[in-house]
Amino acid sequence: MEKPLLATDFLDRARRHYADEEAVLATTGERYTYAELGERSDGFAAALQARGVEKGDRVAVLDPNTHYHLEAAYGAMQLGAIHTPLNYRLVPKDFEYILNDAGVKAIYADYEYAAAIDAIRDEVPTETFVTNDPGAVEGDREWESFDEVIAESTDYDRPEMSEDEVITINYTSGTTGDPKGVCRTHRTETLHAYLVTMHQELRDDDVYLWTLPMFHVNGWGHVFAVTGVGAKHVCTRGVDAAFVFDAIREEGVSYLCAAPTVLNMLMDYHREHDPETVGANPVRVATAGAAPPEATIRTVEDEFGWYLKHVYGATETGPLITTSDARRFFDQDDDSRFSIKKRQGIGYVGTEVRVVDEDGEDVPADGRTVGEIVVRGNQVMDGYWEKPEETEEAFNDRIAGYYHMGDLATVDERGMISIQDRKKDIIISGGENISSIELEDTLFDHEAVGDVAVIPAPSEKWGETPKAFVVPASGDPANPDATTDDLVRFCRENIATYKVPGEIEFVAELPKTATGKIQKYELREREWEEEERMVGEG
């Protein structure tokens, strides 16, 4: 038997089996059951349909992690319209590009961000503008009220849908150029959500705290997975450390996602205020984006009492494709587990993850030889929105038919991958390959270091040499609580001499994308401005 895999099935299931159970704790303190969440989503679907939105039209959602985002997403998808979440940290010109690139017909925007849409409203094809609080939107442009439009009717015609049709478009961060729209079908979204449910061990009694932006690849698929199992969403308007610990204690939060920067924020707050870290339920946390330092894992697990899962992926891949949560490989009560948990790990079920050389051949599984990560899996995108050349390149650079991650890694005898660098970020100094990640990890272990990025800088002697940009833990680059000599000495004590940074610069902040990724290319461009090329002959 074959049944179409549809993204709408997740809310349908929750409404069918968990209608009277609490689905959402809103940021306003309101609580909604799954029956109520479904009815509000129906209302938005009906409102969109009454305003001319049809199957295949793009509907943008610009919202922090509130219940409105969930309702707008499911409301649009129930029409077969393509859910297009927007990064609320972008600026108007970014929104103008995306709304035009996707040809967005309707948008729901939270009142806090609606003014940014008004600034480019005359430059985009969007026709319908809805917000949750029209009176709070600055300016004189007309916005419809979400709560008023969903009260008009809950009757709409749900069209026939195919699992191979695009249902979401998620835009990349644009670290190397204009953002690209990642097209995801009902099938890819569904299978990715199944994998998240399995590997993140989701259950119907979970209480999920939304610290991860819902716009970020549909919240790593948790918009679908948490809903589908009938678990509870605790919504937020951004990450506030005090709120996180309060929610864990008061709502019995059992699961959250947190990038390493968020974990650092929580650790800082914990050091200062010593809050309770566990409520009625055990807590597990998923982290991704960069390998967490061992000191971070130790604090989260030994001091907070949480269980940490390190996962890995990209917008184009669902995102999640690997996990370090391979418990037969480590003893949870032994410090040796840190070396495993720092790795990106092994592929999700049904996911083929390889590390290949420039000829597309698998590198030796020796934990030392570096190659590029490539992947095939049912959760990987079909392609970029109206960008066939970029799609072709993404799947056929070193080896045909695999998505190329752009990350350089090693693989050990058990198939566990460990990222060494971005493809363009490896530093070759005097003929030696240096991993910027290893150097960053070392510097992170120094108490005076709050954040760090390492890039290759020009060197007459070595061709290029590592340069570290350090944000002091004090936050003040003029008073960093350590000298550059102190940090160099610390590095010499912990890593091979040739890996020690040739230069260290204290800075107030690092350039980052709206999703928190460090934009190393900006630092490289600054350092190589006077050179003919962006890489040394090392």
C-alpha cells in the first residue's frame, strides 16, 4: 500500500488524537488545545482562500516563535500554498529580495517586524498583509488583524496534494552571495520529521521549548515533529536565559534545541544566578552549528544535569543528517564521552553520509585524512527555487548525485565524521594543514575568551598563518582580562606549535548572519584586501 506523505498530516493527527490536550503555551500566557490550534489554522486557511491565495502560491511568515507562526504555517499548507518562513533578523532590503525572488502573494508578519515590510511594500508583489496587532505597527499602511480574519470563517476547500509537490521554501543565510530558496516537498518534510522523531526521541508527553527559531528550516523540522506526536509547544519571543530556566521549572520542559552560543548564554546566567536546571521532567538538549567545546558539554551534562545530543546538517538537507548520540560508543558516566559527543557523528537512519576526496573517492576511515562531506537521503532538498545551475553544482561537484556540504571532515573506522573546517577555511601554513575549528576550540577553553573566529591571514614567511579574532568574555576588547601573549602561551601549551595563531586581535563582536553563523568571509576579505588573491601560497 502507498499513502501520500503530506505535511498536513501532522496537525491532522494531533487534532484527531489529542484534541483536548494542551498544544501550545503562547507568549501571551494563553493556552491552546490541539482542537483550538487546528481551528485557528483553519481560520487562516479560509481567510487566505477568500483573499485569492491558491495552491502553489507562496505565503510568507515573519514571526518570532509564537503560536501565530504555527497557525499561519499550517493554515497556508492546508491550502497547498507554499509556506515561506522569513528570518526576522534581516533588514528591509533582504525582505525585498526574498519576497520578489519567491513571488510571495501573502504575508503574516508579527507587529514587531511589520514595519520592515512596510518599508519595501511598494517594491514587492505581495497583496495580502496580516499581523497580530495592527495598532502596534508603526506607520500608516493598512494591516489586517490575524485574530479578526480567522474569526470570519473556518470553512475552506483543501485541494488534492501530492507528496512530490513543494510545500515549504526556506532561504539560506546567504554567506557567499544572495540567499537561495531551498525547496522542500511534502515528502522531504515528512521523512525528515520522522527522522527527528526517532533520533531526538520525541514522545507525546514531551514539553518542547522554542529557543530555536521556527524560521530556521522549520525549526529543524520540529514544527512538524512536535505537533505530529501530540507534544506541547512552549513559545517564546527570542531567547532569554531567565525565561528558559523558569520554563523548565514551571512547565516541565523536557526538550529544547540550543546552538553553542545559546548554551554559552545559559552557562553565563547559571554561573551568576544558580537557577534550578531541571523541573518535573529530565531535560535533553540538541545542539548544532559548530562542535561544542568539551567544557560546554561538561557543564551542560554534569552541572545542569541535561543530556546533550550533537546533531549536524544544513538548510538544504532538512537540516539534520547526523547525530553523535551513538550510546554504544561511549559510557555516559565517563569523560571519554566528550570526544564522541564533539563529533558530528553517524548518519541518521536511511541517510548516506560520505567523506570524499577531490576525485569523489572515499577517504580512508583513519580519523586523519580530510575530505568533503557529501550526503544522500530522503530529507535532502529537491533543489533551489528557480536556480537550476546552483542546484546542479550543489549535487555534482566532486561526485554526482550527492549534496555537497562544503564542510571538510575526517571519518573514523566506525563511520563517525568529525568536521575539521569549511572547505574554504582550512589554513595551509608552511605546507601544514591547520584546522581553524581545533584552534578555536582551544581558545574557547581559556576563561578570558567569550567568542572566537580563526581565519588565514597573509604571511610573507608561511604564505598564510592563523589569525584569531577574539571577543573577550568581559565584553570589552580594551580590557580583555588576558593579553595576546597569554593566549598564545595557552595555545602553545595545548596544541602543536605550528597551529598557534600568528596574530590575535581583540574585538567587540564578530560578523554573523541572522541565524548566528560567523561570516568568516568578511574577516578574510578585510585581511586580504591588499593581496591579489584570497589564499596564501603556503
